[in-house]
Amino acid sequence: MAQNIYDDPHFFARYSRLPRSVEGLGGAPEWPALRALLPDVTGRRVVDLGCGFGWFCRWAASHGAASVVGIDLSGNMLDRARADTDNPSISYEQQDLDALDVSGAAFDVAYSSLALHYLGNLGQLFATVHRALVPGGAFVFSVEHPVFTAPSAPGFVAGTAGRSVWPLDRYLDEGPRVTDWLAPGVVKHHRTIATYVSLLFQAGFKMAALDEWGPTEDQIAEVPEWAIERERPPFLLVAAHHA
């Protein structure tokens, strides 16, 4: 089973205060780029893997999706999602994505935001998603960039020409890493970019887009503290299709 850190009261309280928790998709700087990878959801059956507070589920329904299923392991997340949702086309299920159980060809679009790096068996999840999508169906997701899941130490060290250097710890050694993020002992699974791509191919997907996301100059002008994200990409955005 994946670690259910979001049901820890201390962690959940701090997570709930993050901009993306308070403002929803508008508080996620990578959302415009991730949205651009999505197909038109009008009339489509959509599943959100690791749906959290249900922000994307409500967005998809408001943009014409025929039905939306949000799946999450956290009871806290699902309680909040249900409380904030009044659209009958949206339903929520509590499931561990490491043991996801969905029907074959049940969806046209699968989506996931910053959830898959918590999973121990990503190859199994990709295979399950492939079976759950109709031929030609879209799979769009984001994860923490591997330079974040293999950090050597908090912060940064001084580099040449006054630039910061973000050192890595055994980048090619994949597996669980324990970090302190909002609470101590959070487990995230480090994988290289090559592994993400290879697992998609093995599951039967065809790659459509791969984006090592960083903020635009316009975004930095609006929120100057995001400038540090130009030093190293925080997120990996991926779009694939059921082949």
C-alpha cells in the first residue's frame, strides 16, 4: 500500500494551507502547461488518479465531461472533495493507486497531478491505466521531477559564477527516498526520466509530449519568488496515448 501521509492530521493541516490547496488549479503554476496537454474533455469519461480536493474533477465537469471519477487513498482528501462538489456527474472512490481496480475501456481520459511519485509499483499502475482507457485515449500526468526525488541535502550549495548548484544523491539508484516535506518521514519513489518513459512504452502507451516544466518570464514577473524554479525544473509533465 502507498503511504497515506495525507491522513496524518499535522501533514494535512499544513498541506491545506498551500496555495494550490487554497486557490485550486489557479494556485498551481504548472497548471497552464498541463492543461495544454489535455484533449478536449467534452463528452468524455474522465478519471483523476490522486484527485485530492477534487479541483480537476470539478474543472473537467465544468468543461463538458460526460462523467468524472476521482480516486484517492486519503479519506481526508475525499471528505473535502465531496463537501466541495455538487455536480452529479462527478463521483469519488477511495482506492490505493498501487492496487488500482477499474474496469477495462471505462475511460477516455486519465489524469493525475503530483501523485504518481508516491507509488511503489508504477509499472503496474501504467498497465492498469492502459487497460482502463479506450484505444486512442489520453493519459496526462505530472510528477515531481527526478532532480527533486533524488536530492542530496536540503537547500543548495554555492557554485561557480555565483550560481546555485542543486546536488543529486545517487540519481541512477531508483527506489524509495524519505524526505521531510510538511512533515518528517514522507516517502517518495525516485525514478529517472528514462524509467518513466520506458514504463509507459512497456504498458502500451505512445508518447505525445514530455515537458520539464519551469515558470515563464511572465509568471516570474507576477510572482518573483518563482524565479528559483528556473534553476532546476520542479515538475515533469507527460502526455501519452493508448496505442
